[in-house]
Amino acid sequence: MKRTSEIEKKLDELLEKYELIGQSTESYLEGLLYSNPLGYWDYIQTEALLSLQCPRTDFPDELIFIMYHQVTELYFKLSLHELEQIAYNGKNISKAGQDLGWLEELDSGYFERRLKRVNAYFEALTKSFDIMVQGMEPEQFLKFRMALLPASGFQSAQYRMIEICSTDLINIVSLSKRKELQGATIEHQFEHIYWKEGATELASGKKTLTLKEFERKYTDQLLGLAKRFENRNMWQKFVELNEKGLVTEELKNELRQLDVNVNINWPLVHYKSAVRYLSSDKKDDDTAATGGTNWQKYLPPRFQKRIFFPTLWSEKEKEEWGKSWVDDVKKSLG
């Protein structure tokens, strides 16, 4: 291949790149001479990925349970990746110090496009949930789940991060405490965040080991995130654009869809599976979930009324939040 002007241009760009970080371009070019071609399996880390499934029992369906939850966490990571970009107006600095540009100020179109991605991730998860639910024999699940204690899907820190990044913390405080804690500090509000009520023992009302372990591992990280996103969460970004008169109906629709996907559809596919696996007679929801979480009160949205973007909904819509979905599920189960 001859040295063309395009190649010369790329060499100049490489010189500039490595000069910025005090590195020798010549040394990096020499390294290219000895490096091997990249294979798909190396880039995706296929072998490592496929080695991450470690069942605790010999029940075959446990593998389905593990893998679906791993897929879920990957989609959550993608969602957080998009929310982070919205929070920081799309700015991106490479490790070499290069400004990859994109935006100086957040605009409605950028916001909308990133939210569409997050909504697509949640919709893919919700639509695929039956792969796990229908793919596991109830008899197997009810046995192998006992070997997982006190672990629970309740302990998905990334899901909590998505909630925190989406709205003001007061909107995910326990419903009974919201009026009282209006204007309180982030720390005080965090003490009464809704999910703590979902991991209490059914009989005593005390914290389950599931919640205690989750708090021990993630409290500092989640509280730090809440402080960092206090003025950067999706609700605050919406308010910022709205004050400038830059909000479009398309953006409002995507925000509403995010509310539905995260606070109605996702909890309720879990509710549906809990009814399938944990109800003894499909009428009395009396079996505790893995880890002892109080799923009967924790999962149905109409009890918690978690709403990220309250002014985008009518009073009637908020009052009946998720109710029709739950009623339909119960009817379908007889």
C-alpha cells in the first residue's frame, strides 16, 4: 500500500494524540508490528463470559435463572451508560485527553434519543421475561431457590442506580413519608427510600438479612450517586430544558414511557412470576420471595406509586398507577 495523503493525515493525528500524553508515537507503531490480529472471541471475551454461570445446585433450570439475571444486569449497565451521558450533556473525554465533543448544552433531541435507547432496553427485558418464567419448572425453582438464600433480585444495585439517576430522591421515598420529607436532606430522604419496606420480614417487620447485606455493600455508593445526581437526574434535566422552552412532545412521551417501563412494566412482570411460583393457591399470595422480601406489598406499583415525572401525568393516572395491569394479571390466573 502506498503512502497516501490520508495515511499521512492519520500519522499526524497519531503524533498529536501521543504527544498530548507524553508518549512516543514510534514506540506504539512498533508495538503494532508485534501484536496479533483481534478475534471476536478475544474482543467479546466469550470464554470468560460463558464461565460466569456457577449453579449452586444440580437442578438444570437454575442455569436459566442465572443467565437471565446476568443478561438483565448487562441491559441495566447499558441504561446507566445512557443516563450518564444525558446527565453530563453528552460530553466525553478520551483517556488520551481528546475532547470527543458532541454537545456544549443538552438539547431535546439528544435527550430523547438516549431515552429511546433506555426504553428499548427495558422493553427487551420485559418482553423476554417469559423466557425465564416459562423456561423453569416451578417444582425446580421452589427447591433450588432455597440454596440461594439470602440472595435476591431485590439486591440489584444497578436497578437502584437507574431509579436514582431518573428522578429526585423524594419521588422514590416511601409513599407514607413523602409529604413529611419534602425539603429534607438527601441523607434523610435516603433513610426512608421505598425499597427498604420491601425487604422486611413478613412476621416481625424487621430488616431481612437480604436488606442488611445489601445496605452493608451498597449504601455508601448509592448515597454518593444520589448526591451526584441531585441536580443531574432525568427529572432535573427535563426541568432545565422546560425552563428554556426547549421541551418537545416527543421528549415528554419518552419520559412517560420510561416511567411506565421502570415503575410499572418491570415490577409487574416480576409480580406475575411471583404469583406463578410463590402463591400456594393463586388466590392467597402468602409465600415469601427468595431472601424473605415482602413481594406482595413491594412489587405492585399501585401500593408504592413510584413516579419519576409526576407533572407529566394526570391526577387520575397517578391515582390508578399500575392498577389495571395487576387486575388483568389476577384475572388471567383465575
